[in-house]
Amino acid sequence: MNYETKMVGSDSDEQLALPDYSAPSHRRRNIIIAVIIVLAIVAVVYAFKSGKKDAAAASPNAQLPSVTVVVPGRQMVDRTISATGTLAARREMPVGVAGEGGMITRVLVEPGTWVAAGQVLATVDRSVQTETAASLAASVTVARSDETIAQAELDRAKQLVDRGFISKADLQRKAATRDAAAARVKVAQATLGEARARNGRLDIRAPAAGLVLTRGVEPGQIVGPSAGVLFRMAMGGQMEMRAQLSEADLAGLRAGARATVVPVGTTQGYPGEVWQVSPVIDPQTRQGIARIAVKYDPALRPGGFAAATIVGGVTQAPLLPDSALQSDEKGNYVYIVGPGDKIARRNVTIGQVSDAGVTIAGGLDGSERVVQSAGGFLAPGQTVKPITKKAS
């Protein structure tokens, strides 16, 4: 090491000088320490991220939500049709005046009365008609007497003609007289029969056995052929519901289909059977009528309103629980788990709803994995962890 020595003085301007060398810098040391600390932090962060990547690679579904899915398949379900309509008599019979009419003397039945065929419902005054019939009966007696006399004279003439006391011409005239008398008897009898028949038609009678539904006449009322309907009856007491159905529902419906009728205001169902399907469609409402026959019950009042459930056959369709269905302004839909376990929306058409579940009429073929519940917490495109549940 080379040293330079300088002489400096105080008095003589000479003095001994120290060696000139440089000491290590403190700034350089601080920089080195900072670099070491930064490298250490980078190493720790890298190790932490590598550990997370390894954990995620080892368990990719650890953070995915688990959802229960069901594969519905296709099941045999009853094709049911819901409808509303009015109750009525299956065969309603309006009863009016069949004869000449007159004043009503008695009304023998009330609404709700069961009557037999030909039973008198109301009587009409027949005092004049009775006297007329008695006069005609007397005319028959007179005609028979004339016939008897003519027959006796003909018999005597036959005994005298052989003796020559009476000519054959006289005999023929007496035979003609007898025949005319016999004819008058028949005419009188026919007239009497007509009068009695007219008298019999004075009373208002039931045309067939059945149930009286309404009564529109009172004693003292004058009735005639133009009086209109006095009673309404249900033939045999048979009732029906006239269900209003759309064109689509009528298309697959046949006579003989089972049905249950529930009158308004009650929960009691009455079994019935479709006996007639309307052959025409109303061009205004685009609906037709299915007539459902039901047995008589006091709760089935003609003119009342009722609802019906008609079993119109059997079909194959997916069946889902109620919890799988959702709806919004676009309609009904379900969430399905598609490829990559991603959620997708599928619009569906709902069929019948029963205790067994909801029948899907369109939108699913039964092979999809449908989210059974909690669909409201999912979103299309979201990845989930599906847990398959066996369809019931």
C-alpha cells in the first residue's frame, strides 16, 4: 500500500499528515439488504400460489355448489282434462196442455217429485165436457135401440118372404135399414170415444217417468194450447254436466271416458261418464261441449255451475315434482345440468297437475338431468356438482 506523507508545520509550516484511504459505504449495504428481503418475499408468494394450484388440481369440485338432479324418464300417466260447465237434465221434457185446456182445479205435484208415466200432474175443470160425454153416451144407446128394431123387422121379413107376403125388394130395404142402424151405432160410439179422449187430455199428465224440476201453474189459472210450458221434467231423473272444452281437448276425447263432477260450493265429487262429444265447434268461442252423464243426487241442481275432471286416456310423458318448476314473464321453465355440469334453462309446457307431480307436455324428452329444487339460487352457465336422485 502506498502512502503519501505530507509535512505541514505550525510555526515552520511543517506537520506530519495521516494516510488517505476511503471507508465502506453504508448506503450500499442497505441496498443489498433490501434486495435480499424482496427476493425472500417473492419466494414465499410463489410457494403459496403453487400450493393453491396444487390443491385446486387435486380437488377441482371442492368449491362448486352441490345440487340434486333427477332424470324423469317417461311414465304412463292419465291424460286428464279440466273443464267447467252447467248442470242440466240429460233429457229435459217440457210439459204443457195437450187438450183444449180450461181452468186448473188442482196441482198435484211439486218440484222434486218423482212421477210415473201418465201420472196426473194437474187437473182441469171438465164439468161441461162431462155433460157432453153423457149426451153422447145416450146417443149410443138410442142408436143401439134403432139397430135392434131394424134387426127384428129384418128377421120377421125373412120368415114371410117364403110365404109370399113380402117381396124380396122389401126384404132388401129392411136389410139396408138394419145396416144403417148398425152404422149409426158405430158413429155414436166413435163420437163418444172421441169426447172421452178429449176429456182425458184435459188433465196435465207426465209423458214419461221422471223427476219434476219446475212448476209454472197454479189452481184457478186458465190454460190452453198456447199457454206454454207448465212443468219441466227430467226423464228418468237422469242428470248431466255440459262441460265447455277447447278444440285441442275435444280432439282426443271419446264417449265412455271417466269423469268426476264437483258442483260449485261443495268439495264432493260425483262419478260420471262422457256419453256425447260435440260434433261441432262454436265459431265464436272456439269451444265445444262434452256431455257427462251423472246419477241423480239432490246436490246436482239443473242450472247450477260445476267443475269436472275428465280422464281422456293414457299417455307417456316426463313427470317432475312441483319444486323443479319455475316461472317468470317468459313462461314456465326448469334448470337442467348440461355438458360440463353447467346450468342451462329449458322452457317447458305443463300438462296435468296431480298428487304424483306435474306432467311435462313439451320441452323435455325425459333423458335430461333436471334440477329438483333450489333452482332459484342458480343461474344459467353456472358450474355445479350434480347429485343424481332416482326418479320416483
